[in-house]
Amino acid sequence: MLYGSPGDTSSLPELGRRVGASPRTLSRLFHDELGLTFPEWRTQVRIYHALVLLAEGHDTTRVARRCGWANPSSFIEAFAGLIGVTPGRYRAGAEPS
């Protein structure tokens, strides 16, 4: 569900209701199967989607919004923490010369 809609801000309990599983079960599955917490996994999914959007030339504010961040500064911090550069620098490097 979240791969198709990375901007979805549903909580783990809300997602659990949709799929018929308890939040505790889902949390345990994320940890056991992926070695990540649900928030860590969701951030990675969102950043992956952001990489695609940035490579397509979308601006940072639009990408942040489409990927579920409440504001661009939170997105920039998360992006730089995982990727090692800011979204602007990434986009500049992804643009054709």
C-alpha cells in the first residue's frame, strides 16, 4: 500500500486495521523480516520515491509534499541523513548535462 502511495500518513494502527493485523504484530514483522522499525522502513520507502521524483526534475517542496513530509526542512534532513547530500544537490547531479 505504501509503495503505491508513499505520501500516505496513516499510522501503524490505521494500516493494521486495513490489513487485519494488530499494530504489535505488524511492528514485530517489520523488525523480524526487515530489521527496521515501521517509521524507519516508511522513511526509506519515501526517500526511494523522492529519488525518482527528483531525478524527474521535481522541486524539493513538491517532492516533500508528495512523499508525506509536513514541511520541506524535515524532508531535507531525512534525505540528507540517508543519502548523504541534500535533495537539491542530488537533483543537480541527476539533471542531464
